Amino acid sequence: MNFDPRLFPTVLIVLDVAAAAGYAYSGGWGEWRMIGYWLAAALITFFVTF
């Protein structure tokens, strides 16, 4: 059974965006550094993978 090698990075991107959304929801823009951190992690993973 073969899996697409992009499966794990896609799941990781979704989790990174969910973490950013969690910080945005709980802390608002007061947590802008953590929101930016998780969104940057998602973008880096996206550009490296795809």
C-alpha cells in the first residue's frame, strides 16, 4: 500500500494553521507573535513540500 509522500506535510500544514487559529481565538491579536510563528511554519512547509 503506497501513500502519497505529501500526506504528512499536508497534515502538518493543517495542524499549523489550526494552532494559529487557536492562538487567534484565545488570545486575540495580543498573541500576534505566536500566530505569525505558526503561519510562517505552515508557509515554509507548504513551499518546501509543493
